[in-house]
Amino acid sequence: MTDKTIIKTTCPRDCYDACGIAVVKSPDGRIKVLGDPDHAVSRGALCGKCAIAYNGAYLDPKARLTTPLRRTGPKGSGQYAPVSWDAAISLIAERFKGIVAESGPETIWHTHYTGTCSAIAGGFPQRFFHRLGASEVDPDSICNAAGHAALNYLYGTSTDGFDPRAAKDAACILVWGANPSASAPHRHKYWLTETPAKVIVVDPVRHETAARADLHLQPFPGSDAALAYGLLHVLVREKLIDEAFINAHTFGWNELAPTIAMADPAWTESMTGVPAADIVTAAKIYGSGPALLWLGQGLQRQPMGGNVFRAVGLLPAATGNFAKPGAGLLYLNGGARRGIDGDYLEAPHLRSNERQTVSHMDLVDLLRDHRRARALVTWNINIAASNPRQADLRTALASEDLFHVAIDLFPTDTVDHADIILPAASFLEFDDLVMSYFDLTLSAQAAATAPLGGALPNQEIFRRLAKAMHYSEAELFEADAAILDNIARQVGQPDFASLKKSGTVQRWSEPALQFPDLTFPTPSGKIELASVAAEAAGYPRIPLASADSRPAGTKLRLLSPASRWLMNSSYHNDPKIAAKLGPEHIALHPDDAAARGLQDGERAKVGNATATIEMIIDIVPTLPRGVALAAKSRWPKLIPGGLSVNALNPGTKSDMAESSSVHGIEVEVTAA
């Protein structure tokens, strides 16, 4: 290995793990992407899908976008001609200037999400859009906004979670609505197996993590709030609540009492399908000692997802599971939890107009209204694969009245509808910072190779746009090196070079307690079990012990979680990944398949009022009756028929934050 160079970096993808990567570079410039054996989380192994993609499509100049392109044919036709960076940037700037003059900057919209989760590539572009005065499609409305809103009512924050190192002191880890075996493989492999805690999983799907747990509760989708109250009933009955904590640090406990009293195990079983005995066992385990509650993002993608989060979030408050070792709740750990100044990174002070937003659930209608939406910039996102109303969105993107700029590594379905395409650099090609939204760490993303062709990091693209727009604010031109040093210092590092030498560092040397002074950023300073703010916003004062109605007639409730071979909509274009994926499948319980005359391996029509697609039947005895299961986010253009399972999503909003309720979709499944 003496003739090779090893560069250590960090995976910035939308996953809980933030794996360590070792890039082995040969003297001839060839590179191989491996796991970093010294990394505490990944321990020398990359997730299988990431290892394939990073050594495949990410390094393949034929798969990547490598030069700016200008559309020469109809939108969606894939007909483009290469142009120089100067020409592309000039074309965009002139169009933007014209739109601003004619209809105002608010008619220029941008949409982005977690194509990369690194700090500068994900945050710096906001400086340009703030200065421009552009409008934004609410990023979290496609993913987790309902959960954020709910936890903010309850705790005053949704991004101040437990320190995962607390698992060594926990007696119980309750994983509710998350599937680590698919979305956090190293947590599944190591974190959940090395803790002394009993592991309880609550999920309608018996995935690998659920099957390996000490106890798996399998409620029917949409009945989680009722299950939470059932657990609270047992905790009260068995005297496992922390009355001193409740009296000192919560507001509204007495208002919950009547609902808790009626939610006995028999009632809860009737509402959820979970056996009463398992409800009692789970409550006793959770209430027996310090406990951690991991709230998965999929849990709140339901019609009553916000209410579900408020109800499940009552459990640590009732048992006093804060400010002590082995205790807490986690949804996401944000940058502010570590001391990162988000306003420094995104510079909202550059905005001179009121920021306008819209939900992803309303994006089709927005783009159809050419008075409101004259231009669209898509970056770090593939809306044509991941958004609801897939067919309608494609039609809206094909409009000649919409000026569309796409920034991406690959020619996705979204990119195919752009007027100007700008090639982005991958995380292997520039320095940046990565913050896991699970661990309280900070990691260096170190450039391991030069950008392919003419690709540029997001931040450099927006610096060039700012210059072409004749902006002069210094924030728009701040160099990466200065930003990296500033952020490193915010979290106690001397500079970025020191962080790069360390690779990944914990923010604190010992596990951090959650809410250590038991002061909560709510209006009352307490945990607001009953929320005046929620009531003022039109929601119930306390969470409801509710369950969604079961599908009527022959309809099935469709769940479309993450695929084990995709990272949201990423990786499908890698040939090896595509081969592992095969055609789209949908899983049914044997009784549901038999009632429809369907056999394992048979093609079937899956449809509702929004769309109809064909999929292959898998018969899975461990699924609840009435539930259908299909993995999300394939590229439509790589599927026969050109529509993926996301095409069945009508864009119905959850109860809070106009967020996605994709796990509330109902479908009919019939023979093809």
C-alpha cells in the first residue's frame, strides 16, 4: 500500500450513520471508496448500497453530469447542447433579472433537500436565495415537518435529542416508527446490539430490526396515538410514572388523566390490534428504568402524524426520562445542539422581502400558476421521483412558461425537464463538514479527487451566480476555507485542518444529558402536555387517543418506506443497484392476496384515483391484514410505464405543518 494514498472523509448522505470513508488513491489517479476501519460508527464497513454507488455511478463520467447544458428540444426529451459555465451563468442571471423586474423576486422559487447533508453545500446556497428574495418550497414538508411541529408544541424543540452514547446506561430503548436495518444499518448492527437495554420496536412492518428486538409491537398504521395512551394507562396503573417530575416540570398532566384512564389494555388492543399482554409488557419494560425513545421520521408521515408525535412524546415526560444517564427522546439532532450558528451559515439577514413558502403537497398547483411561479431552481433534490402527484408534476415541469434551472450530479427525471443544467460536484470532490443527525459529532468531509469534468460544488455555483447578478455583499463570496474554519471554531475545534486530521470528533467527551437543567424552550419553560399554543393554532389542547379509520371495502393501506438499496431517490441509476432492485414489488398478507385471487410473483394493478401502476406481488405472512408494502423513490424513467409507487400519492397533507401523509395512502390491488 506504500504506493497508494489513503484519504479519510465522511459520508454526508441522508442517513443516521454518517459513515467514515477511506478513499484509496492509486498513483495513476484511480480511486476506490472503502469504509474507514478507525471510524467509531461504521467500523470499516460502508453500507452495501453506498459502497456500490460510490465506486460506480459516482466515479463514472458517463453517468455523471460534467458540463453545463442548455435545452435544445422539448422539455423531457433529453435534448441538450453543452455550453460554457460563463454562458450558462449569464443566461440564468439575465432571466432572473428580467423576472425580478417584471413580476418580483418572489416568483422565483427554489426547492432542495438532502441530496447532500454537508454544511456548506446544503446551507451556503441559501445566502444567494435570501439576497435574491426568492421563495422556497418548504423542504421538510416532503419528509418530517409534522413531527417537528408537534415536538415544538410539546418540548419547544424537535432537534435537541438524546446523545446516543447514553445507550450504555439505558434499561430500555424504544424504537417507534424507525427501521434502522434500512435507514441506519450500523445502528442496527452495532448500537442496538451492544447496549444492555431491552429493545422494543413499534412498527406495522416486521423488518429486520423489529424481528431481532426483545419485543415487537405491530399496530395497524395510524393507531399509534391510541397505543401511546394504552402504554400510559399501564404506567399509571403500575405506578411507574414519575410524579415528582410531572409536578415540577410539566404542564397539563391532569388534563390527560381521563383519556389515560379509559385507555386500558383491552380498549387499546381493539384500537391497534396489539395484544393486551404485549402492551402491558412493553409499558413495564419502558417504565422499569432509564429509557430512550427514538421517534422515526416515517411515524409522522400519516394523516394524523402530528397528533401521533404529541401522544407518543408524552411517554418520557410521564416517566421523567430526561436529565439523567440513559434517558431521553430523539427525533433529530440538529446543528444548534452542537453550537452551530445556522444564521451565520445561511445569512437570512440578506433578505429584504418577506420569505414566502409553499408545501411540497401544493407544488403542482404552484407551478401551474404562472403568475406566482415564473422560475424554479432545483438543487439537492429529485422532485420528479419523490413528490406526490407524479404525473401531474411532470406535466407542470414540461411547461414552456416555467424557466427551470437544475443543479445535480446526474440526469434525473427532474433534470430532464430543465432549461439549464448545471453539473454539481460530489462529496468526494470538495471539503466540507458533516453533522450526523443521530450522533452529536462533527466530521470532516475531505476532497479525495478532483471534480469530474467541469462539475462544481454547490457553493461555487452560487458564488458565480451572485457575481453575475452584480451583488456585492461579502457573505455571498466568502471562501469555503473561511467558512469551514469558522464552523469548526463554533464547536471547539482550532480550525478545519485540525478537524480533518481527527476525522470525526464528539462534541462532548462524555455523553451529554438531554435538557440537563430541566428547562424547556416552551412558553411556560415546562413540557407542555396540554398546549395553549397548539390550541390557538386550531389543534386539540391535548393529543387525542385516536386511530385512523381502517380502509373500507377492498382497499388497502399502502406503506412506502425506504428501500434497502436506495438512499431516498439516489442510486437507482447505478447499474448494479438497478439489478439488485429488479422490478417494483408490493407485499400483501396471504389472506389479502387470497381474497383478491392473487398469487406470489404475479403482476397486479395497484391504483387509486391518482394513478394506476403495475407491480409484482410478494406474499408476506408477517404483514398485518389490510396493509400493502412497497419501497419508495425509484426513478420513473427507469421503470416500464414511467411511474413509480410515488405516483399513487395524491399529496394529502398531514394534520400539522402541511406535511406529507404518504403512509396514509389507500389503494386497490387487482389482477393485471
